[in-house]
Amino acid sequence: MEIGVVYPQTELNGDPEAVRAIGLATEELGYDYLLAYDHVVGADHAERDPELWGPYTDKDPFHCPFTMFSYLAAITERIEFASGVIILPQRQTALVAKQATDVDLLSGERLRLGVGTGWNYVEYDALGEDFSSRGKRLTEQIKLLRRYWEEPLFSFQGEFDQLDRGNINLRPNRQIPIWLGGFSEVAFRRAGEIGDGFMFAGDFERCNEGRTRVEHYLEENGRSIDNFGLELIALRGRTPAEAADAMKRWEDHGGTHACVVTMNCGLTNLQEHLDFIAETRDLLS
């Protein structure tokens, strides 16, 4: 099983030195990858109709994963980079195809593209995209991304995107893996139909229940679990011991990837985050 670190976006105040330190520590400690969450626009939750239910507000800082990964690719040699998740339907598909291509080429094929629908309709409005159709658009975008990365020239007429005899140039040297993330039955179904893997976030029991649902839809679509990735983002691991225990249990249940989360663990500075991931890595050895 590959093990990784979630970059603690919301607790390091956009500090460039923290990006550098945690990126280098992830590699030096022997982790396999660094995962970064994604939000472009935060919003005040107060007095919204419909209610904003997600965990982040306008007070929470986020680096752009594509930009951060490009920087870290230049100062590391081995670790992979995973977006967990890029909110794809609020972005232009061709632009994401281009950005992901450059990260993958410049890093030496170290990108794993996690995508999902998100929850913040204010963010969708700010980016000029439709929140209500995000699920349908995500499905179309995943299929379209793969065509951008494979075909030298093509035309496409979809419900949300169009292309007339064109493509991006450069293209990646491979099909960049596209993993799904989310908590709903429709997300599990979509992954079983067209995903390369799934990112489960939360406590072990809930994630394991989600794993069984994804496996059901893989079987329903005649797909093998053997080439499908199953990742645990260990949100409930409040101590290194708890995180390591959840990650070991995930491996015992067929997980292929698991990563430690240091956010919301009561840490107050960069060094405490570094100490947390170092201790967790020791416990996993």
C-alpha cells in the first residue's frame, strides 16, 4: 500500500516555507505522495438560502494544487502528487486538461488527478459555472479529458463542452489517472463506471462501507477491482497512533493508498505538523 500526507492547507496561512518544508519532509521520510485539497473561493456561511453546509469558509486559505505541485515537482524527485479533489465542474475542461498535462510532464509523470463535484455554490457562481448540473457535467468532463490526452485532433459536441477539430498541444505521455472523491451513492456509482480509483475521507468504518459500494458498482460494470485504487484519507486520526492504526486497518481490508491528515488535530505551528507526520511514518514502518 502507498502512504501519503495531506498538505494542511487551512492551518499554515499560505506560508511558502511550509509548502517547501512539508513537501521535502514527505519525500525524505519515505512517504509515497502528497495530497492537496482544492478551493478557489471561500464564502461566509451566515444567512444563506440554501444553506452552505461544507467545512470551509472565507477564513480558510488554500493554495492552487496545480501551482503548488509544479513548484514541488522542481524540488523533489520521487513523491507523487494527488489532488483531493479538484472541483472539476466549476472549471473549463480544456484548461484542466492543459494544466494537468503540464504538471504531469514537468514532474515526470507523478500526478494523480482526483476530481469531484464540491459543495460550495458560491464558488461555482464566482467561476461562472452552473452548480445544479455539476454531477452530469463531471461525468462528461472525465470522458472528455481522456480524449484531450489521447487524440491528436478531434471534435466533440457534448451537453456542456464543444470542440471543433482541435486539441491541446502539448499532451501527456500517458493517460493521467483520474480518481473520484465524495460521499454519495452517485459518486460511488460514477467511480465504478468510469473512475480509476476512489478517495474515501472520514473514519475507517464509514470509508469501508463506501468501499463495498464502489466494489459493487465495479462488478456491475464488469470491471476488475485489481486495477482500481482505493484510498483512505484518515480524517479521524487525531494522533499519530490513531492515524497509523486506521491506515493499517485499511491495508488489511484491501486498500491501495492511505494518507495521514494533520489538520484539526490541535497543532499550532509548522514543526508540530512535521513531527506528527514523522511519528506516523515511524509507526507505519
